[in-house]
Amino acid sequence: MSEDILNFLNERYPVVLQKIEAVSDGMYRCYGNQGIYYARIGQYRTYEEQLEEVQWTNFLYEQGVGVSPAVPSVNGHVVETILPGDDLVVFYKAAPGSHLERTEWRASVLKSLGRQIGRMHRLTKEYEKSRPFKYIGDWHHQEEYQFDQYIPREETTIRERAHAVISEIKALPIEEATYGMIHGDLWLENIVVGPGQSVTMIDFQDCEKHYWVYDLAVPFYSALHYTFAGQGNISDYGKSIFASLIDGYLMEHAISDKTLQQIPVFLKLKEIFEYSLMHMYWDQRKLSEEQVRIMNLYRIRIEQDHPVTGW
């Protein structure tokens, strides 16, 4: 299978690749004379949705946003089809840099990330004026937000909390200043940091129409859970990294105090989202001890309505 994919890529793209390796389901790292590339192969979204995504991200790249460009095929297509199965292929140039170790996520890096997010949002607003998104839908229509399908019926308190959070967010006004196309999954593993703390955002396959602030809530949530290693108070740490993220964001895109006050409900949405994914993707009959521990920790936090930040 890998050999077939390698041959396809060499035939269809202006590269000479010697080796490929699977890095996740549907994603392959490709090595060639011109450097490293990534091939995304699958049908996680329709052709129209993937084309809309890639045209947008290539625009962002051309405007100087830290994203990886999709390489057109020799036919001039940024989304290709590979047989058999009609899988769709997007071929990316690798981002410069690497994933940081947890101790390397300093405030200055998060400020750089915030600035890239702000620039992405500002330019996306301009992009949407002339090229509105027709195929990629609103966040609450995506399967991953259908919490009732995955959170067990007997977990009544968690389901009530989920309904309340979804209802509160859906009640917010949809305005150009607060709502548009976002990355949607800016976990720290989807951030590559290069020389001079340059930041590249990767893996846009979960992009969606959502409130801009969610693209700030997700990396903050990720950093709070991943990068703190003691030697202080986690509440103080959270305040400092959040301030850095917002400082960077404000260099490129405005955000009101009212919107910032909504951060806790978006953090709670992310927490419930992650808990629902555990039911969606983990085999509940074969959970490891670590998975049981994590799920129970989430159950306690959600049932008792613990604030994600503590402030």
C-alpha cells in the first residue's frame, strides 16, 4: 500500500520522493530530494469541503500567516483523487521547525501563537467578503458536537451540563466581529515552532464556522493541561499564559472585554467535547487503567461544574 502511494505521489506531484511512512490514520510523512512533505489521504470530508479548506489555507499562506501550503499536482489541482476507493489527497510542504517539549512553551512562544491566530482571523474576515464558505458548516452541525449520541443516557448530570453549554453558546449573536471560519483544533501538537519562535499552525481538517474566541480557548486549554510542571501556582500560571496569548492576538485582531469574559464557557465546551470524544473513539469494553482514570477525572469535573481555570 505504501509503495502504491509513493508511486502515485511521484507521478502526480512535481517532487522526487524516496520514502514515505504513516504517522497517523490517513497522514503520511514523505521524504524526497526537495525536503519533507506530508500527504493527507482519505474521505473525512467531501471534495468540495476539502477544496474550500485548502483554497482558504493557501490564501492565508500567501498573506504571510503561519500555515503549511498545499502543493498543487502536475494537473494544477490542490485536491487530487487516488484510486481505488476514490480517496482524496492533499499534499503539503512540511512546516519549518518542530513540536516543542512541554518545558519549552514559554510565554513568548504563546504570544507568537496568539499573533498568528489574530492574523489568521483578520485575513479570514477579508477573505470571506469575496469568497464566502458554502460547504464547510457551522460548528454545532459537526458530528463531534452531537454529545447526546455519545455521552451515555445514564450520565444525566453531564448531559444536562452539555445541553446548557451548547445552548448558552448558540444564543450568542453571530457577527462578523466575533464569528467566522476558524482552525477549530489548535492543540499544541498542531503547532510547529521554528527559528526565532516562528509559529506554523497545521492540521486544518477540523476547520469550522465558529466564534473566533474558540481558537484562543483551545490552545489555552491545551497549554494549561500540558505545559505546567509545578514550581508555582497553576492558577497564576494560567493567568500569565492567557495574558501572553491575548497580547499577541491583539497585535493583529481586536477582541472585546465582553468576549474575553466568555472564555470560561468556551473552555467548558472544550472539556465536554473531549469527554464526548472519549466515548466516540475509545472502546468502552477495553479501557486501560489510564483511560478509566482520565474519564473519571472528567466526570468529576463536569458533574461538579469545576471551572477549567480556577479564576
